[in-house]
Amino acid sequence: MTFASTTLNLCRSFSTSSSSPRLSGKVTCRASESLPQLSVSTLDKTLCQIKSSGVIACLRANSAEVAFEAANAAIAGGISVLEIVMSTPGVFEVLEKLVKEHPRTTLGVGTVLRIEDAKTAINAGAKFLMSPAIVKDILDYVQGGEILYIPGAMTPTEILSAYDAGAKMVKIYPVSALGGFQYISALKKPFPHVSMVASQGITIDSMEEYIIRGASSVVLSDAIFDKEAISQCNFSKIYKLAQSATLLGNQAVNR
């Protein structure tokens, strides 16, 4: 049995209850109380949450204050997996605050290119790290641990190299420049065993097609954290976009 199939079976063993009434149909990664014998690692929970939500919200902002408020709006809108990009001022401080206020949300850091930043992110509470390329030092560092590292890959050779090096999930980037969901569909034929996250240029309207074609999840950045909304601190709009993305992500995953 492969790691991916084991994780899928674990996901299916989790309850479908939610602590939030607005997300009553959402699959969560909490072990059911009727299955006390099921031991699930933090890494497994992170993988399961990413796959069951179908959406990784990617946040970048020009200030820590705006980043924190935008993240809160997205989480209130239903987002359960969120990454903060390294270029965001005070990224680690924002992460620490969010971890304390939203302990059940799967939080991570994106565009991590240095092992030093990876270690700091983990110490701040990140459950996962993402990069636009394969950073070997980070991949080696997390092996055997509880942190999920999702390296970026573009070609079949890069995807296989990342998987063989121990990556449990690979980010296909920049996906829209490579053919969009059709590229995901083509890649899944030789690599059905590799969990793929589609990233770059994906809209809320197109995310379902990516998941149908084989993506385990999609990264939504401007689609949720609209640039104009961010610049105007229009957190109500971000909340509404997050609601739409969460709903469509759940529908796509559960089809």
C-alpha cells in the first residue's frame, strides 16, 4: 500500500462533523470518537486536511496588520488551509498569532527557499512549507518528521525526483503557463501515485476542473485575497470569496 492510499484511507476514517455551523458538510481531519484505536500523525492530518478541503489559500500582504486581518477573514469564510508567503512583513509573527487564535486551522508558510527560514517557520507553528522549486536542504530536513514540505516542480523529471527524494506532495508550478488543468490530467497518467497541488493563476471558477482532472488541491492567491480588496482593507470581500472557494472546493472533492 502506498503512502498516498494509506492517507486516503485515514481521511475516510475521519468524522464529517465540523465545529462551525456554516461548514456543516465539510470533511474534517479529526479522528472519530468511535475509533479510539486510530493513531494519526500530525503529518497525516495535514495531508488529509489539504486533500479534503481542496483549497490552499495563499496570502501575501504589504503589512503584518493587513495580513493578520485578511487571514482572519478567510478563515471565518471557511478556509481551513492557509499559507502566508515569505515576502509578507512579519510573516513569522503573523503565523504565531494565527496559530494561537486558530489552533484547528492548518497553517503554513510559502515561497520558502532557505533552510533557515524553514526552521523559523516550523518553530513559529507552521504545519507545512511550500516552495516554487525543490529545495533539497528543506526536503532532507523534514524527512521522518511531522512537517509537510511541498516542493515545486514543473517537468515530469522534477516531479519524479521530488517524489523519489521523499516528498509526500508536489506543487505543480506555474500550472497555468504549462497548460492548466490539461497539464495536470496529462501528468496524472504516468504519475497516478503522486499527490499534486496545482498552483498559479487558478480562479475559483476553474478550481473544480483541476481537482476533477487529478489535483489533490489547488492554491488560490488573488482569487481569495483580491489585490484591490487587500489594498482597500476590504475584508468583507475576502470573507465572501473564501466562502465561495470553500464551498466549491468541498463540492469538487466530494464528487
